[in-house]
Amino acid sequence: MIKNGLTPGKAFITEARRGKGKIIMLGSMPMGEDGNVMVKKLIDHYAAEAGISLRTDA
């Protein structure tokens, strides 16, 4: 939940199920070192949930 800024009280991240998968939507792009860590943890979480074992940087 976003606490400050232009959209207080709105969701920061939401999930929508589609078939056997999910669509993950971010309300904004996290910035700075903390934001990079957060995005990496989100990707790691959903990759593990989906059973992805081969990853590459693009």
C-alpha cells in the first residue's frame, strides 16, 4: 500500500491470475538501491513460484 506521494492508499503491487499463471503489476518503479533489491526479490520470488530454473540477464 502506498503511504505518501500522489496516490496514497492505492495498491503498490497487485496480482491477477490468468490461466495457469499470474500477471504482476507494480504501481510505480522502485528507485535507488533499495528499489533494485526489491525488484530483484520480486523477480526471484515469482521465478521460484513458477519453477523457473534457467535465468539470464538481458
